[in-house]
Amino acid sequence: MVDLSAEKETSTLALKLSGLIDKGLALSKNQTVKRIAFALAALVFAAGLIASFIATPDLFSNISWTPFLVVMFVAVPISIILSALEMILTGRLLRQGFSFTQAIKISILGGAANMLPLPGGTVVRVAALREKGAPVADGLRATVIAGAIWLGVAFVFSGLWMLGFSVVTGSLMSFLGAITLATGFIFGLRAYSNPDVLSQIALVKLSATVLEAVQIMLCLQALGIVADFAVAATLSVSGVVGSAVSIVPAGLGVREIVSASLASVIGLTAAYGFLAATLNRIASLTILGALAIAMPFYSQRAS
């Protein structure tokens, strides 16, 4: 049975976004505006870094630099590539093509937009799809479906690993994840009838979730904590929860609080769960900020 209320809500939100997006697209055709956008993105990432340092001023006083640098210069770039692949696959749902460079730019600007107290990353992705010719309602629907698949995959992955520490918590997380994942696939199949692309999106988000766990494990090692992959895997869901909470800029504090809460369940000091998430965020913001600064120069040379 068709959920008319859900369709109506999607259409209403799409109409509200449409005018704003069309105005933004008109401005974005100006090269100067594009450079300003990336400059603002760099400033936003810098603000996030400053906020992280203010919250944990002594974070770098006694860390092991090797695992932290691996996170910053290896894991974070891979995560950006995975985000770009998700954008490409989301475009394929709507039969819209993105080059790899275009998808990288969208990922960088989307990361900056997520620093705002609104679903900025979603708006950036919908705008990119709109620019390719997809209706705003379709772009919004595809982006939300991809987000639901990500949320479901992350909760199932983290929940299954949590079973080794707490059967109740792990079962609850896995159940919520399975419901969310199934919902994303059901709506995705009904809207696009493209199980191959939906499965590829799920695979990309699973890879991103595993990578998030590796990053957390390395950040714990940087803090002097010998933690295995199982511990880090249970904390990996904190990243997607932080991204989903759009009312807080970039989920600032949300990721750290979720990590601290889960850490206490698995027998890890809550403070270390908080600090590992903060260290992971600092690595991500640093690379995203550097790319935001470099992207206009790359675009100028490419043109």
C-alpha cells in the first residue's frame, strides 16, 4: 500500500528546497562564487578544528603520532573516496552521471555544509543532482534512501560486534539497524527498481563503516590504548549517528558522546571513547580543510 503521507511530506520538502537550490545553482555557475564557496568551506572546517581543540586542549600532549598520521593521511582520504563513490551511485539511481572529480568536490562541500545546524550535506547532494537534471523531489528521495541504508548498515555492523560485550544492547542495535536497512531497500526498490545499485551503495557504506572502525582503533592506539578491532567496531556507529543529527553543527559533540556511552558498555573508559572520537574528527577536518583550500586551484588548472 502506498504511504501517501510520506509521499506528501517528501513533495512538500522538495518544493521548499527547489527555489533555494535553483538560486544556488544560478550563482554556482560563476567561477568566483565557486572559489568563495571552497574558501568558506575551509573556514568552516577550521572552525570545527578550533572547537575540537578548545574542548580537549591537552589532547596532543602525550599521543603516539604514527597511528594518528595513518588515520589522517591514509584512512581519511579513503573515506572521502568512498563518499564520492556513494554520490556517483546515488546519481545512477536517477540515471545521472558524475565524474570522480565532481563527486569529490560534492563530498568536500557536503562535509562543510554538514558543519551547519541543518542537513547541509543533504542539500548539497540534492543540488548536485538537480544540476544534472534530476527533479528536487527525486534527488531528495534518493539521498534519504542512501542515508537510511548507511544508518542501517552501521547499526547492524556495530550491533553484531556489540553482542560479544552486551547481548541486550547488541540485539537492540542490530534490530534497529535491520529495520532501517530493510526500509531503505524497500523504498529504494519501489522508487527505482534497481537492486544492483542499491546493493552497491550498501557495500560502499559497509566499507565506510569498517574504515571508521579502523580509524577508531588507530586513534585509541594513538592514545596509548591497546584495543582490538571488536572494540573499535562497536564504536563505529558513532560517526553515522553524529552525521544524522543535523540540528548540531557536524554533530559536534554527538559523535563523542555516543562513543563515550558505548565505551562504558564494552568496558572501555568513557573518556577514551570520547577522546578517540575527537582525535578522529580532528584528522578528518584537517584533510577536508586542506582539500577545500586546494580544490579551486586544481579546478583552475584543469580548466
